[in-house]
Amino acid sequence: SLNIQVLKEAMGVAQHHDAVSGTEKQAVANDYAKRLARGTLECQKVVNDAYKKLFPKQKEVPPDQMFCSLLNISMCQATENNKQFTMTVYNPIGRSVGHWIRLPVIGKSYVITDPNGKSVPSQVLPISNETKKIPERKGSLAENELVFWVMVPPLGFNTFFIKQSSGPSKTQKSVVRQLD
Amino acid sequence: NADIVIKNQHLSLMFDGNSGQLKSMKNLNSGASIPLQQTFQFYIGHPGNTTVFEYQASGAYVFRPLTSAPADFQPLLKKRTFHVQGQLVQEIRQWFSPWVSQVVRLYDQANYAELEWTVGPIPVSDGLGKEVITKYSTGLQTNGVFYTDANGREILKRTRNHRDTWKFKTSEPIAANYYPINSRVYIKDSNSQFTVMTDRSQGGTSLQDGNLEVMLHRRLLYDDNLGVGEALNETGADGKGLIARGKHFLFLDTVQNSGALHRDMGLRLYMAPSLSFTNSQMKQQEWS
């Protein structure tokens, strides 16, 4: 609860109307952002600890969870720098939901296995030039986005196993056509 | 140059083969269909003026466009529109200006169209602050009425140039009709409803019947003198100004069906699943 307190206090500070409406000075906006980011990091530690308790025991020490907050600009070190990785999806709603996943990757073909051992179909799309030009993406290696659909149980989570593949897989390559 | 159609089990979107821009939207289940154009435009932010009582610039507290109509972007000499096809997702990648682009996405089985807009950095070397909007023109007969939400709960009816509690009179015909859009805005006629869900709180209005405009990004050069003490002009990571990126989710259906659509989507959007990753080499068999 100490960890969560950091985010709670950051949210408390951000109740000020200028945080909600964006009428604060730039320096204050930066400070709000820093407090919220720090609080988010602390909560991610709690999530990480929780998963370690919930995941099956592993021979070696279970690896830490990695979180990606820049997926909206197609940047995620965990999926770009690893040829094999697991992805855990948590659903906070009280009914099962489906969700489209878009992960920045460097390869063109991946084998995705759901918790029941079934292979998940996916599609790769090239990352657009507009996205590549965003300055906050400096250092990203991703050339493609891996898109697939996942189902997650109510107030629960599922873990998916994703591995780059050079052989046959259920990844469909997109057909890109310039119109003009 | 033939028109391009992307469709799935529920929706069909048509794009002009020359301009690559949206042309119509159709719900394949209920048959609801509308002409749908989408443009990006910008208002020039008012710099303020010298008379003491009217020194009101457009800024963090106040939206005050200099002109009564938004400006269009320079026509692009060279367009770059791409059509990305696949079984799970189809995209039309559009380019409106060197600093405005958008991807229209239609996922397999989705009952909405996802529009991912990217705006910025807004150039201000001409000394003019700019407030960028996107405008959806649907042809629906709305009689000046549109609807916005309050925190995703109460839906409020808005009527152009009107206030319930006082005799409407204003010197700002644009700003006076702007309202907060916390998560959704929609227009409807007797049959169909066109709903736009946003991924963040934005401002918007309906200045012509059948139209909806939503403000996406602002960059202004003057303090509006109401307390911040500085212009709304964040320079961002590389000092050139901020690039804003976000999403709109478009629904088209009968009026009867639309409520359930956007309420369900609201839950799925604003309580979306969270992702985390590990570099574990464990196989699924071991895991299970």
C-alpha cells in the first residue's frame, strides 16, 4: 500500500482544476506529469509482485514484468529487443472482453500461443513514416506492428507466448498499396 | 482512381480514389448509411487587442478564434495515401499536411471505425497561433442540435446559438457554441445516429446541421491574461512544439441501437486491459 500511496497522492495533487483543464504553467504541468509517472511506476511494482505470486512457480527466479507506456507511438523495448517474450493481459472489467493488441516488433513473422496452447492468428503492418518521425521514438528499432485479438476473462488475466519465427506461422503479411 | 471500400462484417467505409478522403459510411446490419466527409482545419488564435476591456487573447483559459471560419490547409502538391490490407485489420493512411496525418482502421468484427489522428508540431513561424480541428460532415438533418456527455454519464442536449437559462447573445459565434466533450459526442436525425467517441476529453461543436467538429491540438502565442501568465505554447522534446496523437471511434447505427453501442465501448475504452511483458523463455506447455 506504500507503493500505491505514491500514485494516490499524485492523483490528489492533480485534483486542482488547472491539472484537469490544462490551465497550469508549463513548469507545473511538468511537475504533475512527473508525480503521476513516478506514481505509475510504483504501482507497476505492485502489479509485478502480484503476478509473481499468481504465476506458476518457475525453475529460475521469475523475471520482472516490463511495462510499455509508449505503445501509442509504437515503441516498447520489451517487444522490440526480445525475439521471445510473454505478454500478460489483465482485464479490469467484470465480464470477459476481447481486445486488439498492437505490438511494435522488428520481425515479420511470429508464433503466438494462447494459454490453452492454441495458435493465435496475427497480421504484421509496416510502421508509418509519420510514426517514425515522432521525436519521442528516438532509439526504437521496430519496423512493424504485430496485430492480433485476445480474449481475457472477467477481472482476470491471460498470458500469451510470442516468439519470432522464420518458419511457417499464422502471421499474415499486409498488402500495402499507394493510392496516389 | 476508383473509390476504395474497406469493410468488415458490420461496417463499410468508402474513400475517394483521388483524394483518399472519407466519402461515406454504412452500417451493414441496420442499413444506416450516410455521406461522410472529414476535413482537418485550423482557427487562428486571437492575439488579443489593445483596448483594456477587450484584451482577450485565445489561450489556456479561453478559446477565441480570430476569424469566424476555420482556415483550410494548403493543398498538398504530393499526396501520400496508402491502403494496407489484411484479414485482421485494414487501414487507409492519409496525409493532410506536413504536420497532420491520420490512419483509418477497420478491425475484423469491429462495429466501429478507429481513426488515429496525429497533429503537430504546429508551425508558428508565421507568428500566428493555431487551433486544429477535425470536422465530420454527415448530411444528417440535425436542426442545430447535438449531444455531449458529462464524464461519460449524463448526456446533455446542446442547441446551437441557444442557452436554456438566458437569452442567447454573443460576440463569439464560434467559441460560444463550443462545449466540453468528455468522451463522446453525437448527432442524430429521426433514423440514424452518428457517434464520435474520443480517447481524451476534448472540445467540440456542431456549427452547421449534420456537422461535428472536435478540437485536437492548440498552439498559441499570447497569454490570455486570466492567470497562467504564459502562452499555451509547449515546445516538446526537441523544442519544435508538441506532436499530439489520439483516437476517435466512429459509430453509425439507428438511434435505438446507438446507446448500447457507445456505452459498451465506453467501458471497453476507458477500462481497457493493461499489458505487461517478460523476457521469459518458458514455453506454454511448461507454463500450463
